[in-house]
Amino acid sequence: MTLSLIAPSSLDNGAPFIRTEKEDEWVEPWEAHLRTLEDDKVWDNEEKWREFRREINIIPQEELTKIRSFGPVIFKKIMECRPYFSMEEVREVEGVGEKRYRRLAERCWCF
């Protein structure tokens, strides 16, 4: 996937959007990163990219659900609250208590 042009967002927070050439649409940065990961299967064979897939804003469902007590329902809730600017923000997601947060923080990270 080729990404280009960062433009100001029309959202109140002023976050940038990125235009994808493949779909010719504007998307938020975390969505662009997720699409890039999905498109580039070569990354699966490199350790540095496997580590990148554990970033909380772009983590795929199959990666998150490897963590004990994280199923599809919690995955969906976590994804609906994106973007995160720190791992601490994940604590605010309904269903992520202290034990789940500790497990998540041990395996995942945030930009």
C-alpha cells in the first residue's frame, strides 16, 4: 500500500488524515498502518515487524486473542476506543480491569 499526503483533520482534535493511493480515500494514521500490515505479508517473516503488530492501535485480532482472557468481544471494545496515545488509556475501556490491563501491558505497547 502506498500512502501519501497528510492533511488536517476535520475532527475537533485536529489529528491528521492520510490519503491512500490504493483506495483513494482519507483515513486516520492508525487505520493506514493497519491496512499496510494487512497488505504486506512479507512482514510476517521478520521479527521487527512481528513486534510492530503488537502496537495497541493496530494489533490484529488473532494477536490480541492469544492473551489469556482477551476474546473477540474485548478486542472489539478496544478497537472501538482507538486511537490510544498511551497504554494507560486502555484502562478506560469497559471490560479491561486491572488484571487484563497488566496482561495486555506485558505483551503490547503504544506509540
